[in-house]
Amino acid sequence: MASERKNKLGRRSFLLSAGALSATPLLGCTATQSSAKPAASSGTPAPKAIGRRSLGSLEVSSVGLGVQNMSRTYQTTVPSRPEMLNIIRTAHDRGVTFFDAAEAYGPHEVERILGEGVAPFRDKVVIASKFGWNIDLETGERRPGLNSRPERIKLAAEGMLKRLSTDRIDLLYQHRVDPEVPIEDVAGAVKDLMAQGKVLHWGLSEMGPKTLRRAHAALPVSAVQNEYSMLWRGPEAVIIPLCEELGIGFVPWSPLGVGFLTGAIDANTRFAPGDIRGVESRFSPENLPHNLALIERVKRWAERKRATPAQLALAWLMAQKPWIVPIPGTTQMAHMLENIRAVDVRFSPAELAELNNTISEVEIRGARLPEQALVFSGVEAPLKK
């Protein structure tokens, strides 16, 4: 078990033997553990105070909920299904309208959980899901590589609709770019689904910038989903400016840096077998002590803003652009309630500039993903012949 500590900011603790947030569905899922007693949904909606943002023409809550880990955590822990439904419904009670899933999560099972969870208020929320990994449409068996052939996209969407118990997917992403399929063909398949009313908006994840521009020209893109946090700021160079130019919203996955930005990791932390952070070089024994300088800065700022480190990290993302919507994932009620209160943390322009300068002083050492996962990011689709 990884080392645990607590601090006056109410920092979270992990049972790292259960793993952490996964960076790719082919490498597993995770969960965090907390000693906090989960809150129960009262059945009485709290004020819808977390605000709204736009992803293109799609309106969503300022903070969403990633449900990736609600079916299993690294094959060693299966969260309580009733409690996962309770978290989803309590999130809605507290103003969350944006829920993020994928056929690869589970695979398939997370969509079933989400569909059941939102059933009482389906028409009041936005469901996002994703296609593109080479997964058996019936069994969910993971197979090597990617598959975004148009006929496969349409079959995948039919499976999603059944599992989600809905008649439409509000936001459908290509999970990763298929290097064998022109993005114009992908857009054409999604356009057909839109014409049938089965998909309302579409997006891409971890694509190359040329592919994003071509995709948007073929069929207007509402959102891009890429890894982005104080720990990994890569999208700032090209993708976020491109989204701004094209009017595309941005959804950061892993907005808490696979748990790093909650303050749950220290220099003595060692990761259990199956925990993807154990094979990410940014968390290696050689690099982690250096990189901890970032979380020390985050903690100081969190204390200054009377927030938790996680809330500060999420608020920082939202402060970068008004069309950035983080989707922190959790299987813990206390963490969900903590995360959505990040909207209460505000920065003056001077504070934001100071904070940006402070975190920029730390140059993160190591790669964000192992090489076998990185090869699927930044891919450019082939040209249409």
C-alpha cells in the first residue's frame, strides 16, 4: 500500500493497491480510497450553483463527472454499483449536467451504469461517449489497435444507445485517431448518425492538429478531449489556440494529474502492480522528488485561496478559458462533492498571472504516458484519396 498523509487542507488519501486514474482504456482503470463517509443523496436538489459553459453550441455544467472507473478499478476492486448510481444522481442534484463515458470503459459496463444512473433525469443532462478502440461490439473483448471504419462507428453507436438506455448521444467523440481511416470518412459516418437523430454533437480526443482542422471543416466539431492539467500543459502550445480559433470547446481528461494534484503522492509513494503511474516516468523514483515541487506550490496556493489542492487545480483549468470544462472522475462521493465546489475558487487577473508564473517555474521531468500509450496521441489521419 502506498504511503498516506493528511494535511489541514483535507487532502485525499489513496489505497494505491487499487490503482489510479487510467490514462488510456487499454491500460486499465482506477479508483481512489477515502476514509470520509460518503454523503447520501437527500432527494432534494441543491441549488444549481455550479454554472454553465459552452462546448461549441453545446451547453454543459462548468464541471462534469467522468465515470470511467465506476465498473472496476484495475481488475482488483469493483465499486458498489448502488453507490455509483448514488454519486451520479447526487452530482445531478448538485448541478452537474455533463457525464463522460466510453465504450472502452469497462468495456461497455460503464455506459450501462451511466444509463441507469441518469434514467430519472435523462432529458436534463448531456451524455458523452466515445468510439474508436478495436473492441468486440458484442462481448467487449479488447483487441489490438483501433477501428474507426464508418460501418463500425455506426454499429458501435447502436450498442452505445442500448447500453445507455437512450435514443441519442449528446456528444460522440472519436477516442483516438485511426491512422487507416480518413477523418472525412469518420465525419461522414457521424453526420449520418446526426441525420437520424442518434448523435447531436461530435468531438475528437488526442488528435493531431491537422486532423482537427480537417474534421471541423467536414463537420463542425463541438469539443476536443485531451489530457490537460497543471501537471501536463502540452495542449497550450497548439491545440488550445486552435480550439479558440475554430470555436471548439476543450474538455481536459485527467484534470487532477492522475491524483498527483490532490496531494496524495509523496516521495515515498510506490505504486502497486497494474497502476499505470508505476510505468509513467514522471512518477519514477528518479523524477518524482523533483516534480513534487509543483504540488508544494499548489498546496500553498490552495491554503491562500481556502481551497483543497484538487479544487485549486480544477479552478485553474477553468480560469484558463471560459470554454474549458474539466471532467474529474471518482468513485467516492466525498471527492465528487469536493470537485464540483472548485467553481467557488476565483482568481483575479493578477492572481492568475502570478499562479501561472509560479507553476511554470517547475519543469516536469518524465513522460506523461508510457510509450505504448503515447503512440496513439497526436496522430494525423490519412488524407482522403
